[in-house]
Amino acid sequence: MYRKDTSYLTATHADIATAAGLLRAGALVAFPTETVYGLGGDARNDKAVAGIYEAKGRPSFNPLIAHVASIEAAKRYVVWTDEADRLAQAFWPGPLTLVLPLRPDHDISPLVTAGLDTLAVRVPAHETARALLSAFDGPVAAPSANPSGRISPTTAGHVHAGLDGRIAAVLDDGPCGVGLESTIIGLKGTPTLLRPGGLSADLVEACLGQMIGTYKQGDALSAPGQLLSHYAPDSSVRLNVETPMGDEVLLGFGPVECDLNLSLSGDMTEAAANLFSALHQLDATGRPIAISPIPEKGLGLAINDRLRRAAAPRGA
């Protein structure tokens, strides 16, 4: 299934050790997290991080998330705060990324931060991701393992379709459970939602005991996933559609007649987990994609964020 120069690995101890060895050698390895598959490289190695941008065709002004094995590991690279500790204790490991000022003695490649004085960092919950990070024993920069701007991968097959032959290995451990990228909270100054994701912002606010600010489109990029056109299929995307037109295929939500349904029962968690896989399936038809209305609440905020970026004019 995979080309000769991209190794196919599974979630065995031996293969995880192989993947960690590749990362130590400066190679790129795609691996599963609970959110989406990430394209990992040693976050301290300029050449490895440059390789991530090259493999994805990602603009170098778009920062990356550093994945670490524990809260203590995160403290090695960023200036820790009381707010960070409250959120990390409540939601790590899990689909939450914190953006914090870099420590003066950090050894993170400046390519990871895109020249910013902050670092996006998280501790993933996926068992295989955690085993890989522990075996590697260092920070792994890992955006989604797909060509830049395209639909995020939630299976190893999605990674294979987009990056085969461009990276050293794919570590396969089945489909991702959450299916949406992590929620990103900025903690340099007033806590701010920089990107909605797999953890509801309501839970973050409840944990902090305060309302948080929100990134506005057009503000300077301060975290991954803020480009206007992102998560895009090859086909055109039309949102909030009750009745499809022409040869459109309809991605439904709730009890509607459609070609594919994110959640027949209207369950947001199920819809989030199915979103990128469904877009991959419908994109393969080569037909325009219409999408049912999805409520703007809870995980619906993150789902609609991804869909608006998928529908945005390309190159925006």
C-alpha cells in the first residue's frame, strides 16, 4: 500500500521504537493522536522542522504545535502560569493546546514558532502518541499530516493519500476518536480562544472561572489553523444547505435525507469525529459538496469553524 520510501508501522512496541529512532535521526513520522494524525519531527531540529513545511507545502509563517509527554516536559519550554496549570491539570492529556511565552533557555527551533515569542504546546491523550513521545523523550512538532490547506487526516489511509513518498514513516493505530484538531487557548495576557476545537470553550471558561477572549479573523497569526482557507477538499463547498442543487452531494446533520450523515441523531461529538472522514469520502466523488446547517453551540462552534474555512475562497 505504501511506496518503498515511506515505511508502514503499526502500534507495536518494536514499531514505536523504530518511529522514535526515525525522529531522533531527523526524519518525519506521521502518528495518530486523539484529534487527527500529526506529521511529527524533532521540534529542536531546524532541518526536521523545515522538512515538515516542505512535505506539507505549508507556509513558514504558520506556526506549529509542539507535542510533549507531560506537564513537566511542557514546563521545560514555556513560562508556566497559574492559568496554564489549572487548564493542564483539568484537560491534559487531551485535545487542548496552550500558547505560552517561550522560556529564555528553550531549545525549540524558531521555525516551530514562525518567529513568534510564544510556543503552542500540548500533551495528547492517544495511547500510541504518548508511547511515541515517551520513547522519543523530547518535543515533537506536529501539524496535521496532510498537504497544507487540505482536509485533515483521521486515518493512516488519509495520510497515505496525501503524503506517501514525502515522509519516512506512517505509524498506524486506526481512526482518531475526536476527529477535530485541538482547541487552542492563548495565555500571553488575557486568556483567548485562538482556535475552537475538540474541547468546548465553555469548559475552558468554567475551569478558569472567567470569560475568555476570541481571535478575530484578520488579526495577526498567533496559532496554527487560523488561515482563512484551510481544511479544504478539491470540490467546492456550500454551507447551511437545506436542499442541494444540481449534482451536489449533501453532507447531512440530524434526520435529513442526504448522501452521507455526520450524525443522524444530531450528536455533536459523533459529528465531530466523522467530519473529516466524511469530507474525504464526498470529495472522492468529484461532485460539489453541500452541507446541512449545524448549530453554533458546543462542538458545533469548532465544526462550523472548519467548514467555513473549507468553503472559503482558495488561497485566502
